[in-house]
Amino acid sequence: MRGLAALFVVVRHTQDLWGFSFFRSYLAVDLFFILSGFVIAHAYDRKLSTRELTPSRFMTVRLIRLYPVYFFSLALCILVVALEGSRNSISEVAGMGEFVVSALLSLFFLPSMISGNLSVFPLNFPYWSLFFELVFNGLYAITRQWLTRPVLIGIVLLTGAFTVYCSLKNDGLNAGYLWGLRSVVTGGARCFFGIFMGLLVYRYADAFRVRSSLWTRFVPIAAVCLVLASPSTPDLDWLVDALCVVLVFPACVALGGQRSSGRSDAVLLLLGAASYPVYVLHKPSGDLVHLLFSGAALNAAAPWAGLLFAALLTAAVILLERVYDLPVRRFLSRRLRTAPARA
């Protein structure tokens, strides 16, 4: 689910290579948030509840997981801006000082502002979801000892209701990546609900336990694809978005989170592992493609240009994980294990 959702985002942000886009593909981020909460609970919920893992150490583990590929993508973004020179939209309106400040803040997952650019993260706007995810990862770790099932249910109900309200006010949930009170609040609501809904789904995983089979793996995948590929429904987009995020996606995660063992699992796991680097690298990679080829040539080659781009990007990030990401993370994890834990 996560890997395919990442590819929907790729199509959305490189649609000139495809000649089409998927209207509701922005909801892939909401699925990422729910999946993140589920996976984090699977890996760390017990350790946090018993204080075997402190909040600060948990956040260090999260940063080790995210930072190597993030740093690589940020370096690629800076390279793209340098190669594009005056043709880059940032260079056209912002001075070098603003660019340097934005790059330095981005090093620490912090948003910034650049003249003439409304993005919360001007160098690579998909970073906005990582910022919110780290914020609410930290909130979860700090409050874990009080997150009983009733409390967690209450949080999910309140944040779910507020997310529905944000969807109504914005005519959908395609918000969070631009500056502005309504956009930032909506982005925070999407992440808050998603992370804690994922935690709740994990807590009640046994209630959803079914015998693993082909349909338990592919029905939720098919449902996610249908949602992300669905067209606009004028005047009802807010309701469709809200229903998909608060009902359909949690059900898909609950069903898709079953333990399984099948011949397809290796491919599915590989695609899932590639999802995060694909997400943070697709925008600067697409910009590099536009440096090499004219827009007219790319449009004429659509959708084959898009298919080739997606295939090469996926292969590149799988290689990047093996030769760079995993070795760096293992090195940092070893250093963390040898460091004394602080209460």
C-alpha cells in the first residue's frame, strides 16, 4: 500500500511526464500517516510503555531511520537549484541569503519562508509531511504512558472530527504544504489524526485478525488504489476525502496489517521499503529530468516518459538503500547502542 501510494504521489508531481494525473492522490499522505502510526506502535509501543525506551532515545531512533535519505535528497535539491541557476523559481525571486537560511533550516526538518514561494519547505515541498510526522511522533512518545485505550479512542474521535471539519472548510484535504493558518492547521490535523489512528488500529489489531490469504493482501491494496485514482466529485469532495481518511484507510491498514507469508511478499516488501526514498527524492529527480530534456519532448513522450522515470527512480532508490541508507543507519544504530541511555 505504501509503495503504490508513493507512486501515485510521483505521478501527481510529475504529471507532464505522464500526460495525466490522479485527482485524489494527495490523500496518499494521510495513508502514510496512518501506516506510520501502525508501524511505530508495532516496533516501539511496548518499549515506550515500559520505559525501556525513553522519548529522547525514541526520537533519536526515528531520526536515524529518516535522516540519511533525507540528507541525500536535500543535497540533491541544492544541486538542482545550483544547476538551474537563474531559471530556478527560487533564484528568480529570492536572494542567496534566503536560500542559505532555507537550506540550513531544512537540515533540521524545520520549515522556512522564501520570497515569492508559499511552500512550507521551498526546496522540496513534500518535506512538510515529515515535519509534522516528527512533531506528532514526539507527542506520542512523551504521552505514551497516559495513552490507555479509552484515552486513545477519545483522541482519535476528537482529531477525526476536526479533520472532517477541516475537509469541509477547505473543500477537501489537499492542504498542509503551504503557508497560511488554514493550510498549516489542516496539515497538522491530518497528521495528528493519522498517527494516532494508526496507533489505535494497532492496539485493536487482534480484533481484526483474520486468516492470511491472497485477498487480505490485495483487497486493501486495490481499495487504496481506487481511492487515490478516483475523480473529483464537485461539492462533495470534502465528504469523500473525509470518509476515505477516517474510515476507508484505517480499515485497509487493519486488514493489510495481517501477518502473511506468500510468494508475493518479497516484492511487496521491496516496494514498501522503496516508498520513503521515492517520496523524498521524486521531486528533485523530476527537476533533473527537466534539466536534461525540454518540456515539449517530455510531453510528447508521455506516458512512456513517466513509466521510465518511475521505473528508474524505483531501481535507483533500491540501490541507494543497499549501498548508502542501510549501511549508514546500521552504523548510527551501533553508535546509539553503545551510547549510555539517559532517563
